Amino acid sequence: MVGEQNEFNATGRKLSFNREGKFKIVQFTDIHAIEKKGETDHAYDIMNRILDIEMPDLVIYTGDVVTTDQNPKAIWEKVANIPTSRGIPFAVALGNHDSDGRVPRDKIYEIVTGLKGCLNTPKKESIEEVYGYSNQVIPIYKSVNPDEKANIIYLFDSNDYHNLPDIAVKDDWIRSNQIEWYLNQSKALTKENMGKPYPALAFFHIPLHEYRFAATAPGAKIMGWRLDNGEGVGAYNSGLFSAFLECGDVKGVFVGHDHDNSYVVHHQGIALAYGHFSGGLNTYHALCRGARVIELTESEEVFDTWVRLETGRYLYRITVPHTFTSNDPKYRPYP
């Protein structure tokens, strides 16, 4: 069964909506954790503070989490302990810098899948042929029926660097057989649900080219900050966005990579969102640090999202898609 390998969390239960039909996710991105004392301590403090405030059901790390080859296992364990010490499960979509050092990407992923409370599973035979590592389907189950799926989370490995010559942009892209894998998963889930797509979100690191198209379109309605001199997209347009349109399930995409981009824009019925930079002092950032929060409503395509800052304040709380499609004042961003 699609996604059944993921039916666990830090407390040994499947992911489920609460009695009010809500499920909250905190997205941390671009932590760039290293071993050098003091450089990452601020990031740990930020993550602890935000989890104390938000008390989510799930944490998702969207890449560039640990960027050192000096004892990476110990640093990954330190990062993972922040949610798991609270009984919160987590999942990881690898970034381009997670395997920069001497430890290869497959070994990094082995470290990740061995962490307590991690929803990522080892690269098994069923997805062995799929490019990359952190490609995953995670179901969220209904509040009143723990055996019936309500919503779906897709994780993708947006990979690290390509080796094609004479191309200035070296960041990789989501490959064709990853997209084929997604199409197969999505279509199987839709068939299981009597032909109706489960509402879904997708998480990965490097933004799609459609982020740039949407943000620069005439009259674009951008909720948040676009400061990073544009979007740091991969070398080629993968075609993943058109696959999302074809399947009709993914209603929100969440990425990282660009530390000073923290916005949501609506494009062809899909919210294209950046996480908010959650890192320490060892890499660039202009924005006040924090995290993106996403609150799902059971079995619905509508969700809320906002940024929680390191100061405790929250900004740009919006309802997708209504903030982009309705003139009703109650859907205006707040506070």
C-alpha cells in the first residue's frame, strides 16, 4: 500500500488529525548546523522557542540541515533531539549542502533514517531506482478513523549538483524518474480514494522555476519577503509543477534554499511557498530568523500558513487559497 511504510512517529502512533480536524506542521529550513561552538547555538535556541510556542504535530526540515563533515552524526542527533524530546516526529528533505563534505549523500541519508523519531525510511527496493534519497510519501489519517487517509505529504530530494559542462547554474533539479514516481504514487492514491485526489502538500529544498514565473508575473500578489535577488532555481525546469497540475492533489509547495526569500505566491491553483530561514550565524541572512508554520484542515484543500519569528511574533498569517482569490476582509493577512 502506498505510504504504509511511514505509519509511525516519535511516540509510536500514525500521524492523525486531532479532534478538531487540525494538523500543524513547522518547517525549519537552512539551519546549516556545524560543530564549531557558538555558530549554531542561536539556531537551536530559535527552534526550541518556536516549538514551545507552536506545539506542532510534525516538523519538516527542508534541506541544508547539517553542513559539516566533522562528526555529522552527532550534529544530526542534536538537531533531531529538538522535536523528539517533545514527542514530535520529524521528516527530512535533503538539500544541496547536506552532502558537501567528505561524507557521501547515501551515508548522510543512512544517518537521517537511523535517527529516533524520523519518518524517513531507508531507500528500499521499491524506490531503489528513483533518483535521489529523500523521496517519500507520508499519509495523515482522519481524526475519527485512524485507518482512513485524509491528507498526503510528499517529500522530494531536489538533489545537490549536476555535472553537465558549460552551465553556470550548478544546482541540480528533480529528475524525470522522480516525477514518474510521484505520478504513480498520486494516481494510486487517487484510485484508492474512489477517484478523488487526497489534498496534498509537497516539501523539498531547491525551488521550481515556477516560483520565478509566479513572483514576476504582472500583478503578482506576494505575501511575505522577496529579497534574495530572485529565486535560486535549479539548472533546468524539471516539469514537476505540470505533474502537480495533472494529478490535481498538491495544493501547496514548500521549499528553502534562498535564505532571504520568505513568501507565498499563488500560481495556477497551487501555493508556492518558501520556508523561513532558521539557521545560525555561519551563513548569510538579512531577515529576522524563524520558521514557517502550516495548519491543515482535515480532508480539505484549504490551509493556513504564517511565519513565526525568533522573537515570538508571528507575521503574514494567510488562508490558502482564499487570501489570493477572495476579497472578503477576513482573509487579509494578519497580524
